[in-house]
Amino acid sequence: MRTNTRFIKSIIKAAAQDDTALPWKRGTTRAAFIAKRTASLPARKTA
């Protein structure tokens, strides 16, 4: 079976560029978003 080194190199390059923000890395940003979301709930009136 022939190894396609150009394909393998492109896969390795694409994997190195992937920078996903994991939950434990985005703690302060996520906490601020959750606080904003919960604080903006208006008081509901019943009919």
C-alpha cells in the first residue's frame, strides 16, 4: 500500500491549526455570559 505523504502532512497541518476553546479555558468569558443571561430575565406578569 502506497503512503501518500502529502495527504498526511496536510492532515497534520490542519490538526495543528485547530484551536478549540475548551470549557476550562474559557471560564471567565463563559461566567460573564451566563451572568448576563440570567440577569436579563424580565419579571413576568400573570394574566
